[in-house]
Amino acid sequence: MRRDRAARTGPELFLYERAFADCLERIELMQRRFARSLLIGCPDPGWPERLRSVCEDVDVRDPGELFAQSARGSTLVEDAWLPPEQVYGLVLAVGTLDTVNDPPLALRLLGHALQPGGLLIGAMPGGETLPRLREAMRAADLADGGAAPHVHPRIEPAALAPLLTQLEQDARCAIVAPQVLDPDGSPQGNARGDPDMFTGLFGRTGALRRTLPGLQIAQRNVVTGATDAGASIVVDWVSGACLVARRTALADVGGFDERYFMYWEDADLCRRLRQRGYRIRYVPAAVAVHRVGQSSKTARASSLRAFHRSAYLYYATHVARGVLNPKRWLARVLLTTRLWWKLRSDAEFRMQNSGRSD
């Protein structure tokens, strides 16, 4: 009903147009052509013709009757239709998936209509809809086993195309990640070398790396190399803040190790994938924005302890195997000392701030 009212009064199309244009650009960058596609959500009757730049035939559907008629299509609600089986190479839903009553069912039905290897793209508003969509994708995956969602609120659709292209071009690529930036535009250093005894000094937040960023050891711990647009670098591991993973590869190694809590599970996963012969790729030209450290703000001390416990678990698992390995005992002493220093510094900082507020 709301879509029909918008059709009668004249919809504001600029947000829909931006979403559609970004999706179309992403598809064109993939350099794929589809025999038949399904466009769901079409407030602009000119969209089907533009979509034919990547498709031979376009079926148009819209939840609103008036929008559907204007685009010479028919009505469709994603969680209340009987889909044909494996008909479409591409399904594009613009501004509709966040309005259905049963998102997991909607995704399963759309997946049923996709051909093997087909592409499903959904564009919808962000904000409070993203957690709901993330849970819907996970629920749909549990039912049908066809997706491995990692939804991020600040990655442009056009930035996803080179990531997906890397997975398509390299069958042994298990994970590919964009360059992750802070909201102010500074790089977070999300592509890294395997952790070692010097990571605490030359890692992403290490004091010596900030002081001497040009040293080879600093550049090994945090990869900063730039490449041509769309090109990739093979790296040891990437942060889990934003990545695209090959589902079969994740299943091959059993997914994330649940012994890790909050930290180092991404480094562990990438290392186990590489041990199975997979590659981890980093595409600096693709960019995502992530506000780092939000999970640790509400429980700083607990987060510090979790970080150091996971760091020791990683080191004992991958670097210093064996209970009697002297490197393992050295790592425990160093990490325990570092944790004590971090907790003390944090407590002193809070006391100083508390004194200023008084």
C-alpha cells in the first residue's frame, strides 16, 4: 500500500536510483552476462532497459501494483510467492527485502529461483535493518546451505565486485578482503603477516611501528602495499572486520575455532586455510569503513584479558607446539607481563579522567 501511495504522489527516487546504479556498476565490473534476470522493486520504469546491459531478458516484479504496472511487470512479495526452479542467473532486489514479514523464507525462495552459480544482490536501507538481515541470511543458510554472510554497514556495492572477481578467478582463494579504513579515512592495517615474537612491538598498534613504519619488520606485520585497481596481494591473514569467504573452503577447515573469543580467530582461520593449500588475498583498491574497538569499549578489562588469552592460544597452536617448548613459556611470560602493564595503564588512565571530572 505504501508503494502504491508513493506511485500516485510521485516517489523520491534519488536513494533508490543510487542503490540501483551501484548494484548495476558492481554487476558490470564482474564482466558477466546473464541470459535471464529477475528485478524486484522497480519504481523507475527505465531500470529494466538499463539492466539489459548485462542481461538478455529481464522479468520485472514489484510488491506495489502501480509500480509493477508502470514497469510493465507484475506484483510479487518475496516471502509469499511460488518461485520457478533454477530459472534466473541474476536476481536483483532493490529496496524491498527489508519490508517482508519473513526474511529467511524470502531468501530461501529467491535462492530456489537462482540457477547454480547464480547471483543474488539485495539493496536496502541500513541502520536497524542490518542486524535483522544478517540473522535472516544465517537462518536461510541453515535451511538451504547456500550462503556465508558477513554483512558490513559501510562497504559500497561497487567495492564488492573486485572481491568477488578474485574468488571467481582464483579457485584456491579462500578469503579476500578490502582495505579497511577508520571513519576519518586512515587505514586500519587489516592485511597482516603471521604473528611472531615481534608483533607486540611492530604490529598494527605497536609503538615501534608507529615510530618506525618504514622498517621491513613493520611492513611485514602490517601490509600497506598499493596495487592497480582491482588487483590483489597474497597475504598471510586479514582481519575479520570485513571479508568475503568461500563457503566450501570454510567447511573444509571446520570454520572458526570456537576456543578463541573476540580476538585472533581470524588469524587462526587464515593460517589453517593456508595449511590446506588455500590463499588469502587483499584488494587495497576496494574500500570498507569500520569503526574499530566498539566491542571492547563496554568491558575494557575483560577484553584485554580475552585478547591476551587468544594471543597465547594462537602462539601455542601454530608457533610453539609442544608443552615443553621453551618459546611457549617465554610467550606466556611476555603476554602476562604485557597484560599486567595494559591493565595498570588503563586503570591509571581512568583514575586520572575521574579526577578531572570531579
